Amino acid sequence: MLCTLQEALQIALEKNQGLAAFNVYGFEDADPVVKAAEERQAPVVLMTNKAAVDHMGVGILAALLLRIARDSSTHVCIHLDHGTNVSVIREAIEEGYTSVMFDGSQLPFDQNVAITKEVVRMAHARGISVEAEIGAVGFSDPRIEFVARYSTAHEAQLFQKHTDVDALAVAIGTVHRMEEQGVALRFDLLREISHTVPVPLVIHGASGVTDGDLVRLIESGARKINLGTVLRIAFGTALRSQLSQHPKEYDRIKLFPACMQAVYEKALQKITLLHAIPDPVASNP
């Protein structure tokens, strides 16, 4: 069933669980992700990034993902990830996305606030959730020109107060597009921000986080965990194996089932992990 980001976050909050959010590029990864969420009866977020939007267009992605969400037995949010162009964000809102992100992390604070407020005004008028970012989560690819910097509790508090966003992405050491796990994280900073900001916190670039640290992120105050590279690796590795095993097969419909199964297994593993958060009440009788 289709839901907003705010609704999915509320379900996760009530159950003291992390909300898994996956970057998807079409049916072949969106469908197995939702099937994995259904297996755990967990809310899930299907996210589309700039690469997906450039490849397929907002309208086609919306039509596909909205149908998958509405047909699902669990709560599914359709989210525009890292929107930097307000016209694209407006299009996503008009096409039926239930959540959008404005990423002004490379802008001066005041400009980030001003544009985020405009996006919030547009989205909230239609009951759509808004995520934004303060600080800046960097990229593992040095060819991408991007200035990374840690968030601070003070600016996070000010930013949320001025913008009224529904979720706030913060930078505590994660890096986008990491293919190996083991990034060092500032859990102390995350805890400080979580005690200061009254809305759910989002961690981008979580593919580079170890499974143990994913659990610690939720315990330390994060709620939405963004994952993308782990699914691309699962899909791509399975596809290479299929091409190697079947060098004369050219029908992608016959090659994709193994790839979709690999995505399902990886998504299920991450969703299950984010559900394994110890209950603070039960653990402290």
C-alpha cells in the first residue's frame, strides 16, 4: 500500500526499528525489494536518484513504482532522492511521489533554508513528505566535485526549525557509493543531533557501513537508512555470473530472474537487520 515517508517513519518509530530505503532503477530491483519488505511486513522506501531520473524520466518511474506500491501488502513510500532541481521536484510531486528530498548541501545555509522552505510549501500542500540535508555526505569517487563536511547539532536544529522538514539527513562520516564496508562513523555526533532535532534523522551512503554499525546507527538516533550500492553490486554480480554461465543467451528476461533473486536476498538481509534493534525497555527492566 502506498504511504508517505512520514507514515513509514512513524511505523518504524513505533516498533523501534530502522526504515530501509533503497535506490532502485526499475522493475527488476523495485519488485524484489518490495517482496523482501512484504516478507518481513516492514515499511520500505523506494528511492529514485538523479541517474534513474535522467535514464527513465520522473513520469515513467512514478507510474511504475506507484503501481508496485499500491499492489503491495506492506507500506511503500515512493521518494525522490537528492533532488537539486526544483522543477524536477515539482514534477515528482505532480506525478504522485509521496516524498521528495531537496539536497541543498552544497549551498550556503541561508540559501539551503530558503529553497527547502519553498519545497516544503509545495509538498505539504499535497500531503507529501519532505527530506532535506544539512552538512554534506561525500562521495567515494574522487572525480565527483563535492565538498563533504560533518553536520553540527546547532545548525541541524536551526535548519529544521526554519524549514519544518519531515526528515533530516545528516553527515556523520558515511560516504556515497562505497563498495566496501568499514567507514568510521561519529556516533557521538549522531546522538547529539538526535537529542537536539525533533524529526527523524536520515543516514545516506549506508552501503559502506558494517552490519553491526547499521544497528548502532538506529540505537544512536538514526531512523531512515539509505542503501543503493549494495543492491547494484548484488544485481551486477549475478548478471555477470549469468552471462558467464550462458554466453549464448541474449534474452534479458531469462537472465534477470537470478539477478532479481540476488537483490531480494540482499534487501531481505538489510531489512531483517534493521528490525533486530534491541527494545530499550526490554533490555533495561
